[in-house]
Amino acid sequence: MSQFIERYYPTLCVRRAEMKAIEKLPLSEKVKMLPIVLLAPWLNSIKFENTFKIIEKSIGSIPIIVDIDRNFESVSQLPSRTYFRSLLKKDTGPNEWMNLVEDHPNYIPCIQIVGVNKDQIESQVTRAINLGRGFAYRIEINRELSIDMIFESIEKNIENDVIVIFDFGYSDDAKESRKLVSTYIERLISISNDAKFVVTGSNFPNDFSSFDDFSEARPIGSRSVYSSLRNKYDNYKMFYGDWASTKPRRYDGGGNRPLPRIDFPTKSQWIIARSKEQEWDFQQAAERIIRLPEWQERPTIWGTGMIEKTARGLPGGISTGPQAIASRINIHLYLQNNFSSSNPPPPPRGKWIDPI
């Protein structure tokens, strides 16, 4: 697994917007990432297998880390939901999980560590080692875990091809997130100075009432947390991750329809165009985005093409919320994947069709 490690972009779950955004990235960008995909039933699919099909369509056969989306909740009795709940069972779930992983040659497993005992953890690790793909421990900082038992397993297996993912979740408190993650990093590097680890999370807005009429931009919290920790742990094998600019979401339920909105990510901020008072539609929001000075530094990729096409009123532009989300995620992934470049992100190599 380690030869693929450059960047980490966990997606919160398998949904249309995230998968479309990754699908539209050039292959040259996909192979520079090691996506972390949290598995859940696909929309209203009867069979769970549809989730695997969507992942393959979007990512192909490149290696990905997989985990279970424990934020997903559903009382539906569809077979896809029933199977998903079987993965969460404390007694048989870990074994069922490793059966799933074995069936997909490009899946790198996160060891299931929630509500399990030491033997169940080591059984998964043994199977993962035999697969020879590497494996991961994804530690959700804000979830109740048997942390001593988990670190005992990490220490026992640190010489294997393993990476630890510190996920501080969805939080607007960057200072508190840094503090919590730093505690876990200290414990990990006390085990081994060569331990590989990822820091990931999200603070993409969950409430947009303060963003009317271009009132402000929002700093990308995952990047600021990582950058701060990087100053302290620069000598260690630390990698960047985020939730692909997503946020916690509701399942099997609705809610009010959000206002039309165009989100334009830069390397360090999200710029959000919406107006409740003036009732902007997607085109009016996009028109305002392309007038910004920051727009001149945009990468030439699918997401920015969609925004420009929308602003010009051309067919096939953004007309729904999921399309706007996919465009934002597509841009965000590309920018973060090229974050270390001091120049404007270059256009992707290979065949690319301008959608405008």
C-alpha cells in the first residue's frame, strides 16, 4: 500500500455527488490519491452491490481504503440495508467485513475497532496481512472507543504495511481538534518514529444563513488543522486528509430544499454565492463567482467548467444541488492534490473535453 501514499481524501460516504466528482477527475490525479471510501447502501438500491458498481465506475481499479459509514442510519428492510446492518453486528460483523474486502482486490481494509474485542481485531489483522494489500486503523477522535486496546494492536502490528487515520470529524473548533489529534499522534510516535498517519476532518458549513450575498468566505478547517500540526510533526510520516469538502448528512429523510448556491473552493477557503433576499438562481450565483479575482487562479477541470457554463447560461450547466456539490468537490480535490505547487494548478494531462 505504501507506494500509493501521497494524499488522503476521505469521502464521508458513497453518494452521487462525491462519486461524480471523483469520476470527473483525470486519471493522472486519481492515481496520486489514496481515497478513503466509507461504504453505505447506495440511495434506494435493493442490493448493496450497487455501491460497489458506483465505486468502480468512479474510481476504477485503483487502490482505495474502505471503511463502514457508521453515520448511516436506516430502518428500511431493503436487502441493501439489511446487509449493511449485518456489517455492524458485534459478534459476526468483523468477519463479514473481511469477507467483503476479500471479494474486491483493490480494497484496503480499515480494521473494525468499534464495539469489538481484542481477538476480533487480531483476526481481522491476520486476514489483512494474508491479503498483502496493507491495512488501516481509522480512529474517530470523537467516538467512544477502547483506545488502549486499539493502540496495543497498532504497536503489535506497526512493522506491517499499516497506516493510522486520525479523524477529528466535523468540527468548527480547529484549536480543540488540533489538541485532541496531537494527543493521539504523541502516543503513536512513541510506538514508532516511522509510523505513517493521516489527519482528516471537515468544517464545511452546515448552516448558510450567514453567507447571503457573498458576506464572507470560510477557511478550510482540515487544511488549517493539518498545517498547524505539520509545524510540530514535520519530521514524521504525516499525510493530509479531509472529508472531500462534505459534511454530516441525513439519510432516508428529507428536509427543506436549500437555496440555489455555487461553492468555489480555493486552496485555503470556500467562497459561497447565494442570496435569500435577491433569490439568486444557479446562473446568477455562478455569474458572481466568475467575476472574482480568485477565479483567475482556477484550475481547468470539470468543476470549474461546470460553473463557467452555468454562468454563461449554456446547456448542461448546474441546475441542481447535487451538481453544484459535485462541482465543488471536484475542484477541491484537485486543488488539495496540487496544494504544494506555488503556481496556479496546471491543467490535467491527457484527454480532457472542455464542457463549455
